[in-house]
Amino acid sequence: MHSFQLIGIDHTPFEPLFELSDEQLSHIGAERHVATRNPGFPCRVSLQDAKEGDELLLLPFVHQPVISPYHASGPIFVRRGVKQRMLDIGELTEYVTTRLLSVRAYDAAHMIIDASVCEGIDVRAEIGRLLGDKLVAYIHLHNAKRGCFFCKVNRA
């Protein structure tokens, strides 16, 4: 089995956005939300689902900022007051294991060279399979149903 680590996105660019008014947020395509259930509001910074009552922003995010045909953005939730989380090597949490996931493997030129869809409970084996290919530089996990970026998986 190949070692891997799941990494949340950097919290720093989002912190000042929580101080904007709802009108100001709308000008950047963002919305303020309060979590009404758990699970259901997955935070891409903390790699955890928000608890009921937590404040979040729903906003567009460029999760693949490279020069490549696979340059991409999409909607994400970010919780107020959380810091970027890097899970322990090989660690998976309910954030990942309870969802249907799209698993996308990229090479060093940022081109998708393999992809699959699997239940979150099976993602460890799928990550291992993909990392078995020496050409795979990193992996992105996405929510398979809504297509939203979940997190990056690096070799450890």
C-alpha cells in the first residue's frame, strides 16, 4: 500500500470574506450559510462536516489553478474560524468515507491520467491503486454526486 496524505485548502484567503456583508459577498458569487444538518455542509479547509449552527461561506474556488486543459473551479463550503487541516499519513475520516467520490489522478503536467468513482469506504484501496502508477503525481477527491472538489491527496 502506498502512503498518502489528505490536505485541506489554505484558510487564509477566506478569513476576511466572513467580514463582508451579504451584498458584498454576492458581488463575488458567494453566499453565507448556517449549517442546518450534519452531515451536509463539508468544509474544504477543516476536512470536516460543519455542525448544526456553524457559519459557512459557499463560494467559487479554483481547485486546479494550473495551466492545463484540466484547469478547474467549482463551489466549496468553508467554515468560519477553522484552519487548514492535514490529516495524518494514511488517515481517512467520515468526511471522505461516508460519501460517493470521484477520484481523479493527475500526472506532473496536471493531466488526468486515470479516474474512477467509488464509495468513500473503498477510497483507501482506490488511492493505493492509483498511486501504484509512478506517473501519478497527486489525486483530487470530488463529491461524485455534485462534482464539488473535496481535497487533494499527496503521496506521503
